[in-house]
Amino acid sequence: MIYWFTGQPGHGKTTLGNELLNYLSLQGVKTMFIDGDQLRDIFKNTNYGKEGRVENIKRAQNIAKFLHYQGYHVVVALVAPYKDIRDEFKVEMQNNLIEVYVHTNVERGRESYFVSDYEPPVSNYIDVDTTESLDKSYHKLISQLASYGNLPRSSGSKAKN
């Protein structure tokens, strides 16, 4: 399964994604995490225009798909502002991708990095408002994933990242 966290910078994608990663690891699931900022750093992509963003999104998609096919549950935290690219990937991955839209009204100091052409999802996604506490946001996410049957059951062992 691929869990794709999208939203504006500073809205809690990486924080919430790491919480899900920890949960999955405790269930004994092989997990990997892809963070947009780390991916940019690895590939030296400092282009924050549309071309640079598309390049970063496509790289994340390819890595996530590869890891998924290797049996990992992949958590991706990436702004990924373009709905059409995210939607194409959801179709390609069929029932193996869950989009999680993370947003807030709280200012967290990253507003200067906001993407003016960000397009929020309109269908087939989980909505998480991180205005409330991390704990409440996390429990809402876990509850929604569980209600859709998208959380693995514990195998009784602990996996390593």
C-alpha cells in the first residue's frame, strides 16, 4: 500500500506521515518513508517552479511504486500540488494507493513556501485537518484508514525501517 500525504508546506504531512510509519512498523509491516524535502536534497533539485515540482513528484511516484512492488508499505509526504498528476498515479496504482489531504488554518512559519497553484483533491481521499492536536489528527487518520479496511493487522513482530 502507498499512503500519499499531500498539502501545503507546514501543514503536517511529514509529521503525520511519520506517525503512520511508526504505527505500521509496530504492526510488523515492512515500511519506507519518502519525504519531498529529502528527495529534493538527494537529487539536488532546487527548482521550485512547475517543472522542478513535476520532476520531484514523478521521482517520488517511481520510487514509491518500486518499493510497493518489493512488498513495502510506503508513506509519501510531498506537496505534490497538481491534482492531475496525483489522480493519474491513483488510477495507475488502482486500490494500492490512498491519498491523504493534510491541511490547517494555523500559521506554522512555512507560509512563504506555499504553492500558489496547489490543487486540493476533490474525490477518493482522506481529509485530515491538522488544526487540532497531532494526537487528534493521528487518531482521525487511523480511524478512517481502519474503517476502509486499509490498515494491516498486526503480525506480532516488529519490522525495521
